[in-house]
Amino acid sequence: MTRETDYLSLGEQFEENGKYYKAERLYKKALDLKSKTVDPMSSELVPYLYNLGMVQAALDKTTDAYRNLGKVIAILLKEHGEDFADIKEIRGVLNSLTESQELVANA
């Protein structure tokens, strides 16, 4: 196992136990390490960006979640096209974040 995958796996364990801030920190470290070894649009970044974006969504870090999940969508669109199921799932998450923000803004 590589160092970045170690951080990714450990982050997943923290996330599963509801320790989102620790998971976020580990996901950021994993992404930073992986980003140094691959192209910025490499599909190898998808699990790193996805996990980071999802935990940021759970932490209500909407801007960060949009940025990272948006990168996932861009990579997946390049690789698979618009009808790919994962793209639809991520767009649903982003739509939910938008709706939540609108509810808070209108409260």
C-alpha cells in the first residue's frame, strides 16, 4: 500500500466512525500526496476528491464540497460522459447542498 492510500483508508475509518474533521484532514493529506504523482485530470484522483468532497458536505463546508465534487464530475465526464451513474449521484448531492443553503438563507 502506498502512503496516500494509507491516509485514504485511515480517513475512511474515521469517517465511518463519525469523526469527520479527522477524516477531512487525512483525505486532504492523501489528495495532496496523490496530486503530486498524477495529472490534475487523472481518474486516479476520483476516490480522493470524492471522499474529501463528501465529508466536506457532511461538515457543511459547502464551498469546499462544491470545488472537490465538481472536479470529480469534470474527470468523470471526460472519462465516461454525462449518463454515467456516479455523475448523476454527485449532481444529486450538489443539488441537496444547494437546497440546504437556500433553506438556511430563507430562514
